[in-house]
Amino acid sequence: MTTYHISLEGNVLKVGFGATLAKGDQIVRDVAAQLDAMIASGELPSGSLIKINGRISVLVSQVLADKLSKLYNIIAVFDPKIGDRGLDRYVVTISNHPEYKVGDTLDIVRSPQQPSMKVVLCGFANTGKTCFRDGLKQALLQTPNAPESYFISGCPDGDGSWYGETARRDLDLAKKLKAEYKARFTPEFAQLKAQEVRGINTSIFIFDVGGRISDENRLIMAEATHAVILVKDECEIAPWQELCNSLGLQVVAIIYSDYEGVSDAISGETPILRGSVHRLQRGKDVSSRPMVQALVRVLVGLI
């Protein structure tokens, strides 16, 4: 199974990780082999400018830079965090052209036909939102022909998208890094995070927020289009549902987080997905859970 996908569309090199989880050494070998094959066949011809769009690890970026800098004068990489509504922004990272400098940005207007859904995962604290978010991320990556997706954390608790995979391999290291990254939830943080959410235009964009109904969360959530509510008890539903309704968000799922449970239960999928997901424990891969898979089907079906 392919560990990394590479294809050329015009002057955009579309890249992304495959459905299989592989270590960095294997992935970079696969990337190098694919690029060499594309160059040898003429599928990747030399030129002035090439733009890179997709998921790139630090290791992969080194291989791409090494190979492509020998073919192109300018390399620009898509940064989903600094765009704007309907606008993709690429950052020039390598330039041997007098009209372009490293750090310059290239604005590309998105086609009106390109859908973009921004889903906030909300609920009170200790419902397992981070674990659930990581499960959705892996499940979408493993879904054949799924739209492009992107995930971030919308709260300053140190739980970036990196946490789940790191915790599965080294829980102590993940906890240590989380403690170092943790910051305060300030109005300034909320404004910056709202701006970040506003600028991300990926087809399916999912982010979680802190476990309180606050002005800061309201500001961030206002940039979403859809919502998934995760709760431990029925009495927790109404406050978050009222907040989502006040912001004009379409609630696509209400899910009970049953930490002591041994299986998922899906009670209905229309008009919204309802049911329970069991034992959302930090560091556990929950991507194959029936509720996670059901939500993936719902989100893909909305695009």
C-alpha cells in the first residue's frame, strides 16, 4: 500500500500521506523513489515555478526540496493557516528568481465549485474531544477517495494533532511536550485562532475547542459552518446546542462519550447522527470505531 501520494496538476504538486501508517524512514524512501520515477518518465518536467499542496512532514519536506530545487527556480508551499475566505495562499520557500523572494506569498483564488466545510467538535471538558478528533483524522486519511481534510486544535491546552500518534509510541514524551506547549486561553489567543480558522479552506476542516461556553469559544466557533457535540450526559446537550444555533451552525451529530462502555451504539443517522462512542482514552487509536466511521460517512456525504 502506498505510504505517500504524489501527483502533478498543472503547476501544483499534490501530495499526501497514504492510508497506511508507516514510519518516517519508509515514507521518505517512497517519496524519493516516486519523484525519481516521475522525473525519469517526464511526468515531472522542469520549469520556473512549482506549488506544493498537501500534507508534508518535516522529513518529507527535505526530500521534496532536494529533488525539486534541481528542476524549478521557485518553490512555493501551501499554508492553510494564512489564507482567507475563498483564497489559498502559498509561501515561497526556495527562490532563484529575481522577482521572487523567500517569504513572498502567492494568492490563488479558489474555484467557487470547491466546497469547504468547517466542523467544530465541541462539548464540556473530559469528554474525549482530542482523542475523537485524532480518530476522525486517521479515519478520513484511510477512507478511499475522501475529500482533502485538515485538523487543528482550537484550544491552548497543548493537544496538537501530533499528540495522539506521539502518545501511542511514547506516552511520557507526549505528556512532557503537552505540558511545555500548554498556554493560557486569552482573548488574544481566541482572536488569533478565529483568524486561523477563517483562513483555512480545506474541503473538510475539523477543529476542537475548549470545554467551556465562553466568549473566547464563541469567537472561534463563529467561523465554523457545522458542529459535532460530544457529551457525557443528556443535560449537557442543550447548552451547546443553543450556542451552535445562535451562531448559525448546522449540528450534524450529537454523540455520548461512554468511557466505561465496551462498544459503540448508533441510534440514528438522520436528521442528525446520534449514538455513543466508547472509551475515548488519550493515545488510543479509535479510527475504526463504528461511531467514528459513521461520522466520516456523514461528513463525506455533505461535500
